[in-house]
Amino acid sequence: MDTQDDDQPGATWPLLLGALLLAAALAAGLAIGRGGKDAAAPPYTPPTAVMPVKADDANGAADAPSVREDGGAVKFYFASASAELAPDAKEALGNVVKGVATGKTAVISGFDGDASDAAASNADLTARRVQAVRAALTELGIGDDKIVELAQPQEAASAAAAAQRVEVRLE
């Protein structure tokens, strides 16, 4: 028995070639419709509350003051031997001001250098940094009765920039 394919032995190749061209055209059309993207775009991640930092390491700035919100605390990082706040310090305290308005208390913790540094010098510098943060809170309208300072500076166990910080938390 003869079939039609035997009558036209070369007819299958043009059909296969046509199907292949059609598939390629569809793939190209889909790629163009998606903007040429082969993989799905990563999901949008909204910006965090981290303020700009010119940092020597991941813990904060060693050469310029900075501030960031991290884990419910507002962390102020200071340049070496300085108690100067970052320019956006008051802006970063916005959530603290709102929390105090709901009846919470602002707790300020100063972090001191490690034991190898000059203890008296560090304690004085930490006290000046805590006072700078306290003054910013007072200027934002928070009364002294709503601010608590931890009496003893805490020793920071990590990098130098982390030791040069003051934190404000709500309780």
C-alpha cells in the first residue's frame, strides 16, 4: 500500500521547517511583549527607614555622624571623639515622639568603647552624646518626665563605630 508521503517524499521537511519558524516567531513575540526579560523581575522592596550613612563598616559611620532606625530603636552613630548629632537626627526621632504621645517613655542608652580605651575619657564622651540626644528629644517637645537615661554606659562588644553610639527605645 502506498501512502501520500511516498508520492511526495520531500513534503515533510517544509512542514517541519514551517512549524519551527512559527515556534521561533511566537517565542520572539512573547519575549518582545515582556520587554525582553527572560526571568521574572525581582519583587519591589520598599525603602527602609535607614538614613544615608557614610560608613567605614556595616555598624555605622566612623567619620561622620549618622542615625538609623533598627529593631525598634533609633541608633545614633558619632564621629570619633565627637558628640555632634547627624543633621537628620530629629527627623529620625519621629516615631519616638509619637510613642511618647501615647504614654510610653523614651529610654536612652549610651554605649562606651571597649575596655582597652581610656575609661574616663570614654565615659565623658558617652555622657556628652547622651545629653545631645536628650536635648534633641526635649527640643521636639518631650518632657523630662518622659525621658529615662540609663545611669551606667553600656560596653559595646563589637566594632569601634558600634561603640560610638546612643540608642533610644520606647518602653
